Amino acid sequence: MFVKKGLAATSVEDIAETAGYTRGAFYSNFDGKPELLLELVRRDHDSAQLDLWAVMDGGGTPAEMNARAIAYYSRYFRDRECFLLWVEANLLAYRDTAFQERFNALRHEKLNQISAYIRTASKRDGRQLPLQADALALGLVSLRDGVRFSRMCDPQRASDKVMQIVLAGFFSCVLCRQSEDIPRADHRAGKPGRGRGSRTPTAGTDKIRD
């Protein structure tokens, strides 16, 4: 019902009737629609993380592992319904500070797990990451979500083949690229990138000094 009508337009009665329960049964399990929405995106998150670590546990060469990761993310590009739930959750988090706090905890957990995956993949490949793992995780999630938006609005241009090319480019040009080939940036502090030859920050500080 959230996918069909949107969170705001869906009533508790719509949900209860569709599920075959009473309004009282709904409130005996959930405080309201936001809590139900959070439970739905958490279930999708948990399922996605199990699939992601299955990619890692498959072993093989770095190229084989990248191929499995590309196939994994390509499947999620086609999952329109779960993505719409995340869109609804993001919009609600923007407008509701109480929901935002709970939803951001889930988002941070998601990013941390992807960061851990990236660090593990880097160690297996024996290469240094060009950026911090958490910055790459944020970039990958942002790329994935942006492409999914494009696919929803213009599915002919954002075809399966194009999606795979975009993902392959990210994995091969960013995750597997040598660090000196990419300007560094302190994404946490919002600082501009510093290319090769730049002076390094003073040890023990997070600030980049001119």
C-alpha cells in the first residue's frame, strides 16, 4: 500500500484491510505508520546485507569478486518496490526529526557494513584504497540510488546494460585504482581535494592546512 498510494495517502485502515487484520491488531503491533515503514526498510536492509556478504564469502580472484558485486547491485536496480519504501522513509526523515534519528541509525549501519565490505575487498586485492572506505561506501550508495531514480523516470535510457557499465566503471576506476591516481579529499570535513604533491596534514589532526 505504501508503494501503491504513498505513505501519506495510505491509511491504517487500508493497511489492516489489505493484510486481513483489524485496526486494533495493527496498533497492537505498531505505534503508527512510521514504525511500520521503518520495520519494512530494516527487513530489506537485513536481506541485502546477507546477500552482500554472500558475495564476499564466495572467494575467488578480485575480478571474480567484482563481477559478483556488480551482479548483486544490478539486481537491486530492478527492485522498484523496496526502493520506493526507502524514498518514502527518506522523505519522512527530512520532515520528522524523531523518525530521522531512528532512520539515520539504520542508514549509518548500512554504510558501515558496506565500508567493512570495501575494506575486506581491498585487503584481499592487496591494494590501497584511493579514498577512505566510508567515503567510497557513501559514493557507492549515492551512485546506486541516483541510478535507480534515473531508471524509474527513464527506464529506456537507464537500461540493465547501462547500469552494469556504470557499476563496472565505479568498481574498476575507483575501488581498484591506485591511490596516487585520484585526488584525495577529506569528505567528513567538507574540504576540497588535495592532489599529488600536496603537503600532508599534521599528525594527530583531522584538518587540512593551507
